[in-house]
Amino acid sequence: MSFFITSEYIKLDSFLKAVNAVGSGGEAKVIIAEGDVRVNGSVELRRGRKLHPGDRVELAGYSYLVERHP
């Protein structure tokens, strides 16, 4: 599944809210801290991690590709 951004990057916690993987920033913080989120195949524990076009985010069996909006 692709997710398009219009800016240079999006922070991981904002991304999780944008794709409706979590209902709030607090929920994103918990899921990230528990090691449930992978970015480009590696566990990511930083909720402020900047995601750029080409990055892949995995959570709960779903995979999202960050892409630049045309």
C-alpha cells in the first residue's frame, strides 16, 4: 500500500495517524516504544523518525511505502 506525501518527510508518529494505524499520538508512542513498528526492515523506536519517499513501514502485517505526491 502506498502513502503519498507532499513535503520532504513525515514523522513516524504522524504517519501512523495518517494511515489510521493508530487513533492518537499517545497510541502511536506506545506501539513504537513496544517495538511493533519496522522501518525498512528494522525495528524503529523513535517516534520522531523522519520518513522520506522510498521508506517502507511495517506494522501488524501491513506494509506501507512512502512516496512523493506527483
